[in-house]
Amino acid sequence: MNATPPSPAPARTKAALTDMAARFAQRAAAYDRSGEIATDNLDDVQAAGLLGLTIARADGGQGGGLRQIVEVIGTLAKGDPTTALIVGMHYLQHAVIAKATHWPEAARRQVIETALREGALINALRVEPELGTPSRGGLPGTRITWVDGRPRLNGRKIYSTGSTALRWGTVWAATDEPEPRVGQVLVDLTLPGVSIERSWNQMGMRATGSHTIVFDNVELPDTALVDLRAPDAWHNRDGSLVVGHVLAIACLYDGVARAARDWLITFLHERVPTALGRPLATLPRFQTLLGEIDALLMVNESLIETALARAESGNYPAHEANLAKYVVTENAIKSVELGLAAIGNPGLSQDNPLERHYRNVLCARIHTPQADVALASAGRVALEAGQ
């Protein structure tokens, strides 16, 4: 086994992360307009030694856990949540790899070493046009067949966050066997037969590059079949990974709301209407407004901290984590809406970042788990407990 080159020392102090987020914020409007991934942001993350955050120490990474993910993603999201989402998904995939027992060692080492040496990014590619998100059930249409004894992959994945910046994808696929197996296939996205359709043209989170990745008869090494199981074997997913995902998403959109709050404060201090002769910040109406916003974000801070503590103790059911994501993200949306409604036209001007923050924060509602799933799951648990 080749020795892994040492990764750069991680820049994980709060000040260093805040400085990085400030750089991201300066670039965010241009990437929002172009819809391109902010590769210079990703270069900054790599240069800071942060791409190895959740890679195990024994493998050359920092061995960070959920608290570190939340700290980094929540801070970077204040600058540019699209970059934070790409990095966050990379973190979660390496957290999966660090705990995986099914992965061939050769595949595991390749993903880890390219991340540390080259900054190679990875994400899970799961959603399909017909299937939708696998969290709602169903077999994927993306299929593994065997031709002359070699596995080949055919299908397409939509909403593939980070697509053009990714080196690796863990693709959710099914075999064409009489009794299909389902699971993860590790795909080097530079292989022949892999292409990208530039289909991502959303209102918010525009620079995530969440395009469609197409697999056309892609020949894979045997080590690519990293974790295939009978469909029923996936029903009991690792609860810690579910919690990790929902808290990463929650803290990301909380970061967007905090960026909107900070801009609003600056605007209210700088805006001096002629008829008033003093800043809007001196008016009780806007002081009350900031109190409302801070109350919502205070709840978020407390809820995220409680969730982290529960997750670290190993006593945090997935349905409660889903509810936490729902509450945090709805509070984030509400806080941005309050500011937008209060200041009128300037809030919707593309010359100001508030309208971008609003478009971005609304995307919280389409991120798994969606509200109906979170609420119905919690409701079922409550009703069953009351029987």
C-alpha cells in the first residue's frame, strides 16, 4: 500500500473559516448569475486542508465528526452555500467510507488518496427522473449488467450536486440479476461513457452544478461494486448517517439566514431616508424586526446544539433529527422573509444579496427529508407510543 502524502494543516479555526466565507461572499453573486461552480472556492477549501476533514486519521485525514462538519458547513454557507453544499456532501461520503465494512480496500484507498493528494471530490448520485429520490422507495432504473464477465453501468442521475467538479460518484444502482441487488457503485467520472447534461437551471442554489450525469455502457472494474445488497437489507440504514445528512443541511440553510441577517443590519444602518434624517436602524419597527429574526435564529442555534449533543451520545432517533431539520430550515426561511418584506424593493434588487439569500434559503424545502416525510414520520411515532 502506497503511503498517503501528508495533507495540508487544516484551517479550522473560527477566524480562518470566517475569512474564507468572506472571500466566498465576494464571489457569490457572479457565480449565481453564471450558474457555474465556484472552483476557486473549492481550491481555497483544498488549500486550507479541509477536504480531509472526515477522512480517518489512520488514513491521513483529520478524523472529524458531525460537530466539525456542522462548524465548517454552517460558516462557509454564510459566504456561499453552493460551495458549502458540495463540500458538505463530500464530507458525508467520506464519513460513510470511514465506517464502511463492505468496500474493497483498493477502492477505498483510491478515493481517499485522490482526495488528499489532488482534492478529488465525491458525492452520492441517487435521484432519477422516474424514481425521484430513493428515500421514498423503489428500485433505481440505473442498472448494472455483465458483458463478457465485466460489469457495465447504464442510466442517468439528476440533481447531481457538484457534477462538473466531481471525480467520484457513488451511484445508486440495481443489478439485472433475477433477484436484483441494490446499492452503491463507485464510478470514476472520468471514464469513457460518462457524460454530463447541463440541466440545472433552478431559481436558487444555482452554482451547485446539480446537472444530470449519464452513464452509457460504462465499463467498471470489479472493485467498483462496493456495496450491493438485497433491497430489504437497506431498510435499516445507519441512523448516524441519516442524522449527519439532516444536520448538515439544517446548518447550511441556517448559515444562509445568518448571512441575510448580517446584510440587513448593514442596510438598516446605512439607509437614511431624506424625510427621516436618520438611519432606519433607529426606528422601533426595525428594532422589533431584528428581535424577531434573532429569536428565530436563537431557536436554531439551540436546536442544532441539542441535536449535536444527542447525536454524539448515540441517542438521537432519525425521526427527531428530521424534525430538527424541518424546524431549523423553516425558521431560516421565515427570518429571511421577514427582512425581505420589511424593506421593500431593495430586498428584491439583484444589486443586493438579500434576494439571492431568499432564493437560496427556499431550497431547504426540497432537500431530503422534505416536510411531509419528517412530519408524518414523527406523527406515526407519537401515535404508536400513545397506544
